[in-house]
Amino acid sequence: MNTASRFPAERLQQVLDSAVDTGIIMLDGDGTITGWSKGAETLLGWSQDEMLGKTLVAIFPPEGGAAALLEAELTDARSRGKGSGEGWRLQKGGGRIWAVGETTPIMDDERKLVGFVKVLRDRTEQRETEMALRERTRALEILNRAGADLARENDLEKVVQLVTDAGVELTGAQFGAFFYNVINPSGESYMLYTLSGVPREAFSKFPMPRNTAVFAPTFLGEGIVRSADITQDSRYGKNEPRRGMPEGHLPVRSYLAVPVISRTGEVIGGLFFGHADIGVFDAASESGLAGLAGEAAVAIDNARLFDAAQRELQERRRAEEELKELNANLEHLVKQKTEELNQNAEALRQAQKLEAIGQLTGGVAHDFNNLLQIIVGNLDTLTRNLPPEAGRLRRAASQATNGARRAAALTQRLLAFARRQPLDPKPIDTNSLIRGMSELLHRTLGEIYHIEVVLAAGLWKAEADPNELESALLNLAINARDAMPDGGKLTIETFNAHLDEAYASSHAEVIPGQYTAISVSDTGTGMDTETLSHVFEPFFTTKDQGKGTGLGLSQVYGFVKQSKGHVKIYSEVGEGTTVKIYLPRLFADGADEGVAEAPAIPEAAAGEVILVVEDDPDVRAYSVESLRELGYHVLEAKDGPAALQALSSYGKVDLIFSDVVLPGGMSGADVVAKARETNPTQKALFTTGYSRNAIVHHGRLDKGVHLLPKPFSFEDLAVRVRDVLDRN
């Protein structure tokens, strides 16, 4: 008796349909569906009419190998008497359920397989509960592990990295980052501190997050930002120029960010997590990350406190060590300080000595210049008026003139040392000036000397008298040559320098600041300490009798000091000498002034009148005669009151040519100032052996003042007078 005869089909269907919460499916021996209960329809959605004659392949997920899964279950049923399976099963509407199924074989009376019965139960709710519990357990394990690691770690960088790594693991993000809340002056930049899931290069080439609508809530501590697709978020893409992520940025769709807030309320920074897929982060991710951020804030606070404590301990140890060292070396320090004070006192005495010598030499040079003016002027007149056939007399006059000019150069060096020499400072490109002297230096030194010039790039401009700077460099080159009788190497270098307070405190008259520096070095014989202490004194020389005036370095010293600079000399016997000149950096740059070539012996224009004011009668006589020879109508006065009387009587003159220092209570500058009260455009040319304050202040000519230093020649007078008269 077969099963059908014993159990009618209708009755069997009623039995199958009675289990509404369980799906019961009948299969023949080949796995074709022959019965489909109401429970199966409820669970899977297909009706019996839709499924009869088909196989169960349709309910298995294709990604898991549907046919293979079904065959494995039927094979187990044939061979073992039961086949089972658990997993996601597909529904007609596209949904899924987590199902547990058992397949049992059906045998006939002869124990032959005639089919199968499959019982399917829905376990989706239990599965979700299990998975949620498992995920919760995993999250707790991650948080507990992170908390334990954070409790042990005091290194701030490691703390932040632990938090970032834990956040990636906790949320299932592809990558995560922690940004410190460090705002730049414009309030836009934040510092990337740690990364997880991707190499640092993935972020380093892009600008840091700015205070945009997306990032602001995190950096302001306003709350957690979670988006299933950040590119569709209303806050996204509001800022120029990119309006979103820059090209090449990591693909971020799912986005989750949480602020890390200190116990003091300070927003330390933000944890940011991303994924290329949509909808990766959920409420559980948000909740877990909020807890992690709290632990991170505590750990970062603790790490900061630890760092502060360590720094305080280190500072305390350092102070204790310094105190021990101070106590141990107190006697040495007292001795060292005493030596420094003695050195400073000696430097002051040296400066005072040089100042006293300067005052003496300056006064002598001034009087000597007046004498030289008479000698040079009259020799000049004599030379111009001697007949061509008086060869011997002309040679004698020429030799006397050369001697007088050498004496004039000597007085100029004395004035330079005394810092009484009127300077005409201009903006100087020191590199260009040295390049322009190259041929002169090679010609001066000779073939057995090698000259190396090293010019610094980006050299600051200086302000000094270019003629005097050239003269100073030439003096140094000549001194170097004399120190290398068998030949050698002269090196001229330029560089930017900063003399600080510490240096200035140990060097008299040095003003801290930025300087343009020139170094002149030789490989000569060098000098000992005793010689070095006298090198800047006038008339001091190490050369043989008659081979030097002893004024070369004095001129350099006076010129540099008068230019508000500093000069330092280094030397060792047998090693050579280096002289360094420091000229103050020029900040208010101006155009370099060129010097135009003057025409030879320019003469007066018709009707031009010059008032000569000079207290020395011989100098006045020479000046008056020379100007008349040039064609000018000349008035003369011996002092200020006489000059004003001449102006009152005669009226307007084209030029006042006046000595600076005059008797009678008025200087040359006072005379010109008085004349300009009635004639504001009155032109003036001053002359002097040296001037202290009348037209020269702080060693520099007042702006717009024209000066002809004594002694001057007939040609010098003609050119300078014409130059001043022709100026607008």
C-alpha cells in the first residue's frame, strides 16, 4: 500500500498548510517541487502554483552558489538521512530572511527514495538579535581594549593614533583621521595629526580642512555629524574654489565625525571617518564613536598633563644642575666677569685715547688745510702764468704742487681719523663698487698677487660715501700687499651680518643691528697682540722708515666710525690678517647718484656775481683773484656782518662762496640763511678745512648743501662753482 493510497493528497495538503509559521516543501527524487505549503508562501512570497514543477535554486542567494548549496543539502539527505542548511534565503519581492532548513528523504515500502520533504523556519529576528549582540560585544571589546591601552600610554602622538585606529575598527570605516583644532590667523586651517587605514600621502598633498559648513560643527564642538552620503548633504560643496572634495581625494560617501572635547570644555580636535560606500555608518557606529571620543579626551588631557609634568621636572632638574654648576664654578665665573670688565674698560680707554688723538689731529689738520690752500692756490696761479720757456721753474712749481697735494691727502687722512671729514653718503651697491675697483686693485698690487673676490648674493645696500669707501678698500689692499713681500693671496668678501646686543656690549660704540659687511684678508706676515692694540693710531706703522705714513688704517677707522659702522681686525703672526668693515644696512632705498664728468675749466656767464666770505686774507685773495680770472664779478667780505653789509649795498648776488667757520659770531651757514630771508633761491657753496656742526651734522653734509674742501685748486674751484650755479 503506497503513501498516496494511505493518505489522500487533499488530506496531505491540509496537513502541510496547517503549519502557517513553518514552510513545508515537497520534492520528488530529482528535487522538483511537488508540494508548497501556505507557510512556505508566507515566508518566501511565492504561491504553490508558481513553484510546482520548479526547483529550490530560486531561494538560494546566487553569490553563494545557489545550485551547489541545494545539491549539497539533497546529497546529505540521501546519504545521511537528513540534510540541513542555514543562511540568507531570497523572497519573491527581493527581500531576504535568515532561515534554518531541514531536508528529509521519503522512502516507499521497498525503501526506495521517492522524494524529499523540506521544512523551513524563519530565524531572521533571532539572527539580527544575535548579530547585534555580537556587534555590541565586539564594540565593547574594542572600547575596553582601547581604554586599557590609553590608560597605559602617556605619549600624546601614540594616544591619538590608538584612538584613530580604534575608531576605524569600531565603525568599519575605510579610513580615519584626527585633526587638531589649530586655527591659523585667518581662522581656516587645522592640523592633521594621525591617520589610519591609508598612507599619510593620501592626505598630505591636499589642503587641511577649513571652517566650512561640513567641518564647523565638529571643530566648534556642536555635535556629531553623520551622513549616509556626504555628497548629497545640504551642507556639502558650499565653499570656493572646489565646491567639494579636490580632484584625486579619497572617495568619501559615508561620513562620520565627532568632536573631542576636553574636560575644560576646549575642543581639542575632531575624529573623522569615511567610506567609499553609501550608508555604512549607523546609530551604533555613532554611539560607539561618542564613547571613544570621551575616552580620547581624557587620555589626551592626561598625556598633556604628563608632558607638562615632565617638562616641569626637566626644568627643575636643569635649574638644579645649573645651580650646582654655578656653585662649583662661582670662583671661575667671578674671575671671568672681572676679566670681561677689565677688557671693556680697556676698550673704553682705547676709544677715549683715539678720540683725544682725533681732536688733536683734527685741529692741526684744519689749520694746516688753510696753509695748504694758500700754497696750492698760489702755486697754481704761478704755474698758469709762467711762460712756456721757463721749463725749470715750471718743473719746480709742479714738484712743489705735487708735494702740497700729498700734504693735502695727509690732512684728509687726519680728518678721516678725527671723524671731522665731511662725508657725502649715498646708497651703495657694495658688490658693484668692488667689481668696479677690480682693475685698480690688480694694477696696484701687481702680478705676483692673486686677488679673489667673493660677492654675496642678495647683499643688502649700505649708505656711505662711495669715494671714501673706495679709498678705505684701496688702503687695505696696499697694506695687504706690503704684508706679503714675496706675493700671496688677497681675498675680498661681502656678506650680510647681524651684530647682536651681546657683541655690542663688548665692543665700544657698536650699535646692534643689521650691517653690510666687507672682509679683506691676506696671507701675509700677520701681527702680534701688542701690534694689534695700536694699529688704528695715527702715524703708527710696522713698515720701515720712509715706507709708510701710518695713516692708512687710521683713515679706515675714522671713515667707518663716522659712517656709524664698525671695523674689526684679526691677525696672527705667520697666518695673515683679516679686516672686516661693517656698514649699517640701508632700509630706505634710493636711486644711486651718478657723478657727471665736469667740463675742463668752465668760465663765468655774462654778469654773474659772486660774494666771497673768508676770514683768512691770503685764502680770500686767492679765491677772489681766481674767480675774477674766470670772468666773474666778485665781492669780498672777511666775516658775517661784512658779508651782510655787502649784500645790503649791492643787492642780489648769484652765489655766496663762504668759509664755514668765521669770526664775529656768525658762521657761513648763518650768512646764507640770512640772505635767503630776502632771496629764498640764494645759491651757496661752502669751503672748509673741516667743519664740526655748521653744515655737517653727525659727519654728513646737510641735504642740499654744497661743499668744496680745502685745499682746492683753480680747476676744482672753477668746476664746483659752475656746477652749483648751473643747478636748478
